[in-house]
Amino acid sequence: MRNFIIKRLLLSVLILFCTTFIIYATMRCLPTSYVEQMAIRLSSAPNAKPYSEWLEQLNASYGLDSDIFTGYVTWLKDFAVGNFGDSWKYTVPVMDKFVDSVGISFIMGVITMILELVISIPLGIIAATKQYSKADYAISAGALIGISLPTFFFATILKLIFAVKLQWFDTHGMVGRNYAQLDSWGQFLDVAHHMVLPIITITIVSIGGLMRYTRTNMLEVLNADYIRTARAKGLSEKKVIYSHAFRNTLIPLVTIVGGSLPGLFSGALITETLFAINGIGYVSYQAMVAGDIPFSMFYMTFIALLTLLGNLISDILYAVVDPRVRVA
Amino acid sequence: MADEKDIKNAPEKKEEYSLNDDRRVKVLSPGAMVAKRFFRNRLAVVGLIMLAAMFLFSFLGGVLIPYREDEQFYTTTEMQKDYVNATRNDTYRITAADGQEVGAVLKNTINLAAIQGDEEFTYKDVTYKNVNEGDGLYSVYSGDTLIAVAAKDIINVEAGQEEQPFDVRYNALLTYVKGGGSFTSGGVEYAVDEDGNLSQNGTVLAYISRFVVTAAATDINPSRDFKERLEEALVDEEGNVRPDSEFVYADSDGTEHTYNVVYDPSKLVWAIKQSTATDVFDIYSYPSFQHPLGTDKNGMDIMTRLMYGGRVSLIIGFIVVIIETVLGVIMGGIAGYFGGWVDNLIMRLVDIFYCIPSMPILIILGSAMDNMNVDPQIRMLLLMLLLGFLGWAGIARLVRGQILSLREQEFMTATEACGIRASRRIFRHLIPNVMPQLIVNCTMGLGSTIIMEATLSFLGLGVKFPFASWGNIISDVNDSYVMTTYWFVWIPAGICLLIAVLGFNFVGDGLRDAFDPKMKR
């Protein structure tokens, strides 16, 4: 088991190197005029350094003045010691901006995940146990509709209905107009109130996947021999489903949920952008559109890291939960 | 599929078969079985209908509709444009006599004296005589020398004539306030009539009036006649301002124009506005017979844009999925078949591609292309290539997994025994067995690719104007006024998008169930 984990870890590090190299190369492939434009813009700010100095600094700070491999090594060294540079758009160290914004994304992610689990797993089980019934059709169709809904369209519809027509919520932003006058409990409620629509959006859009996954796995388990045995023993249907079948369905569920835990930090780019929630998704969207190379590099590396971590966790969990795959 | 023993090949006539005759049993090919199971699934059939509807709408609709993709429509609106401004001069204008210098302070003093009607006033120890020559006309003398004239009346030079020297103008004013007559200046005889026309030998050089009409634009030259008629319309005989009204004037061609008159009492100015018909883009017009779904912000027909947008979205979806599949099948096939270090290498590559955050990369490249003003057509091409290139990893993994298990089966040993070459074994014998999963995957992939493209276009980083795509039609909602007021701009596009994606997902799901041999029915 330990060897397995070590092997996976080493492999992950290797993959991370390659991925960051590809990301770095993509950034390098942006035409050089891009950095020049950036330098022009930075130098035209009041009290700014002259253009040539900016250009030199920008090139030097990203190793753009050397060849691609040396540049990558320079970047990697900085990255390894936690020096992510200063964001061009926010003019603060990348890390500061990141720490500022990741909290709200994480909270939203956790709430969404809990809602998702609470809603989709029971529905998936119902659909599987009553296969081909009306309920199954309704749940399957609902799950597919959730998957098919474009986030931006659904969010806009929600805004139109609940924010514009019914005026229950604000269309944008994290806090209301009189946020500063509220006491701390009131401020908490205000932020919570502004989180409702975004959380509904993310939940509805992401609920379908897990629901179908639960249904498929439950169906597979229900067709297994040990379920037939359980039924043959004369166990009640309730017991068959909830203690025999469900426990076995948990194996794939635990691995997939565990694997998606790191994703809680990655933020919901589109939803946050649409609702102007200053989470990591919206902050990095603005940075990316503005051509903020330091922040974008950091964000993409961060996402890659989270993906790797997710895969690693689900692999390890799989081995932990299911004794059959513990051979390696 | 190979051993087709369809009922069609059976003889038409119903013969009596013995009980153990094979022909009594209806045999379906695996393909027919799949089709049968597929059409039994109601959701899948609904999905198929949705897809058919969207394809007809996009591909046939674009042919049938009379409008072009980027045809702009115009509408005529009446616009009130400023034509002239008119004002009645109620203040004295001071004109210095030839060879005299009148400073600003002296001018003010003269003005004051004229208003108060003083006969004498002193400025800087000099005493000036202020002689009232008639209504609104004062001559200012210092001793016996004429210094300046303060007059309410204004001499307007006729078009094509030159401005008269001071002496002529002074005499003209004098004659005018006395009710007309003639005078001589510089040996030339001039005449001034009651209406204030200053003429020489019957040629009108200028006219005197308290009414000032200024054109609102340089290309407007109101005629004398126009000005006089306007004065009559604005002020009655006693000089009182008439209430705001319309002013109708027939120009030299005889066409009548109607002007709107608005009087501003605080500034004592009349604004005369002409309503003219102006061609403007027919933007955000509500659904009508010509435009079933109205028009967008560029005055283009939304229905047409939706049809062409559907083409773009669907074609992009297909091309991307084809690129993904070709890459994925080749890589996955090679990895699964050869195994060993090739497999290891390709699978690590797959891991790397899994790790690359594609949305951020597409956003960055999109905004970089925005900065460089890349041609929209090239952009579209690059978008497809990028989406395809970033998305093959999943398919490669699927193909490899399938092939790994298929490779160990007997029919593969048989192909090896037959000495069939490797490429043929992979692509003729292994890949067809992966087909079912591949088809399901591609169908579902089409849906997610279309959403991806629409999201990018919505953010303004995918398909760009003048090309339509469902995503960039919806992007109009970024203007919150459009979102709340013009539902017809974005809701139909969203519904089209939803129907297409839902169709692909329903069909994909139905196919998955239909291909599954473990299915109970």
C-alpha cells in the first residue's frame, strides 16, 4: 500500500512538471508584443517607471529573456520557494489576492457539495430501485436536463425571475448596499443572502452527474449475485437495498466524492463571474482576461495541482475502500 | 451485424414449418436489437426528435429564410432636429464710430445711460452727450464728435452683399427709426423703407430688424422670407410673445415643412425644430410578422441569427468531436494494443492532458486573440482545433481500457494466428468492438462541446461577430437592460442551446442503454 502511494505520488510530481511546462510554453507562445503592450500600459500609469525599464523587468521576471527551458527553470525555482510574483492586474502579490478570494469559493463549494450529496444520492437510489418506473424516467430526465443546462443561461434565467421580477435577491455582488451599517450577524446574513442564487445555480448544474453515477452503480450492484442471495434468504426489500446494496454502491461513490474534494478550492469560474462573487474563479477570470500572466500562471498551476490531488485521493481511496484492488 | 438473417429474406408465403424449423424463429441482428431497444426508450426518441428539429431549423431554416446572416434592417423614425434659434434683441448693441476707440467699461456706461435714458453722463472726467434719436437708438457725442451708437435694431447683411461702412449703417438706422426715407452717404443715395430694407438703386443690401435668427448647423441658410414669416409667427403686432405652436412654412419648391417652436422665457430664445425622417438601424424591435423573434442590437433578424448560429454551434461541435475521436482512438488504440512502455508513455501523456486546465487556457488565448484582432474566421478554426486537441484524453483512456480487455479474447488470438498485420488488427478488429462505447461517448461529448463553445462565445472569447453562435447571441444579456426588457433576444437562443444539448444527451443515454447487452428489455 505504501509503495503504491509513493509510486503514485512520484508520478503525480512528474505529471505536474510536464503540465506546468506546457502551461508555461503556452504563455511563452503568446506573441512578444503582448508583453510589450503590457509594459506600455504599466508605464503609462501615473508615476510609473519608463517603458524600457518595465519591459526589462517583465521579461526578466518571467525568464522571457532566456530560452524556453531556462525560463521554465527560473519560473519553477521561484514557484518552488513560494514566490509567485506580483499580479499585474491587482498590483498586489499573487498570494495575497489568492488568500483573499479562495475562502468564499471554498465555502460555496462545501455548501454546494453537501446539497449535491443530499439531493442526488437518494434520488439516484430511488431511480435505480424503481427502474423503468415514472419516478425513474423523471429523475433520469431531470439529471440529463441538469447536465445539459448551460450555466450562464440558467443563471440568467434565475436572475430574471428571482432578482428582477420577484426582487428577492440582488442580481450581482456579494454584499448589499447597507452592508457597512449592519452588525456582524446582519453582515453574515447579508452575505448568505447573496450566496443563495449562485449556490442554487451550481447545485442544479452539477447535480445530474452524481445522480446518474449513483443510479448506474446502484443498478450494477442490484444485479449482483450477492443481492440475489440476500433476497433468497428472505430479507426485507428495505434491508436488501439499504444495508446490502447501498453499502456496495458506496465504494465508487466514496472514491468519486473524495476525488472531487480538492475541487472545492478551484472556484466556479462562470457562476462567480456572472454573479460578481469575488471568489477565486471571478478574480482569476478578470486576471486572465486582462492578460495578467503571473496570476494566470499561478491559477492554472493551482488547478492542475488540484486535479492531480483529486486523482490521487480517489485512487488511494479506491484501494482503501475496496479490498479487492489492494493487490498492487 | 455480420450474420444477418433477417425476416425479409424469408419467403413471402406463410408455409407450415415443423416445430423445430429454424425459420419459425425471428432472428434479429445485433444492430436491429440495438435499434429496437433504442426506440423503446421514450427519452431517447424524444431526444432524437429534438435533434432532428434543431438540425432542420439550423440547416434547412437558413436556406429557406429570405434574410442573410448579417443583413441589417432599417426603420424610419421622426427625429426632432434643431433647425434655427431665434431671439428678439432687447438690449443695446454699442458700435464705435469710425476712428473712435470705445473700451469695454465705456460701452457698459453707454448701455446703462441708454437704458436709463440719461441725456448726459460722465466717464473718466469726460462728459458725454446721449441723444435719443428715436425708439431704441441713441447717438453718443463727446463735444460735437460722434463716439458711438447704441441701437437695439440690428443690420443684417443680405446674402451676397458686403457689409456697409459705419456711416451708411448709422444713417440707415437713423432713417429707419424715423419711419423710412432716403439719405446720402459718400455721394451715393440709399433708401430705407418701412420694413427696414436698406437699398441702393433698388438692390436690397441689408435689412434692419430686431429679430435675430441663427442657424443651428452650418448647412442651414434660412431665407429672408423665412425669417420674416417666423417673426410674424413668434411675436404678435404688439410685440408680445405668442404661445408655443407649430410653424408651417412652404419653401421655394412649394413643399411645406412643419417646425416645432419652443420658447425658453429664461433665455428669451425660441428653439425652432424641424422633424425629419431619419433612417436608423431597427434595433431591438419586438417580434412582428417580418421578424418573428424581433431584431438584435445590430438590427439583424434574430430568427435568422439563431438558424445560422445553430449551424456554427453544431458544426463546431461535430468537428471538435471528430478531432477528439480520431486523436483519442489512435492514441488509445496504440497504447492498449502494444502495452508496455508505449502504453505507459501514452497514458502519462493522457494524464498530463487531463491535468491541463482547458477553460483557463481557452480564456487566456481568447483574450490574447482579442488583443491582436485576429480575424473571426481564423479564430473559429483555432477554437475548434484547440477544443479538439485539449479533449482527446478521455476518449484515449476509454479506448485503451476496452482494448486491454478485448486483446485477451480468443478472436484476437485468432487474428494473430492468421498473420494479420498490427494496424489491421487494431483498426479492423479491435476498434469496431469499442464502437458502442465510442458512439455513446461522442454523442454525450457533442453536447458538452456545444456548451463549452457557447460558454466561451458568451464570454466574448469564442465565435465572434459577424458570425452568429447561440452563445454570442445570448451574450447580449451582459447589458442588464436587455436582460430585463428584451426577453426575445436571449431566451430563444438559450432554449435552442438547451434543446440541442438535451437532444444529444438523451440520445447518448438511450444509446448507452441500447448497446448494453445486460439490459433487461
